[in-house]
Amino acid sequence: MTEQEFVKKINGLRLDNKNNWYFFSDIVNGKDIKIKGYNTWMQILKVNGISFNTCMGGTVKSFKEDLSIAYNYKG
């Protein structure tokens, strides 16, 4: 799965669950990615057990940037 496909998939999950919690847990390109989010806020964004910070009430642009950073994590 490419970075763009990953971001599109998670953004679609967010849109399908507006004003509700959504969850994602899968291995993507050998990385264990876990997400728990509400709209553009990802309360949990972990890659291989490493937590990434995200903003509450952030923009869609920052949401997608956070996903890209997590996707490209090399640890």
C-alpha cells in the first residue's frame, strides 16, 4: 500500500464515521499501525508501538500530514 493509498483509506474511514469514534489496526508494509480517532483527532496513532502526537480539532490537512509522518516512520 502506498502512502497515498494509506492516507486515503484512513481519511475515508474518518469520513464514513463522522462524529463517531473509528478504529484501524493492521500491518501496513511491515509496520504495525493502530489508530483510534474521532473526526480529525487521532487519540491513538501508533506505529510499531511508538506513539505519535496529533492535535484535537486539527484541520484535514494536518490530519493527513500526521498520517504521512506515521506511515514514513522508519523505526
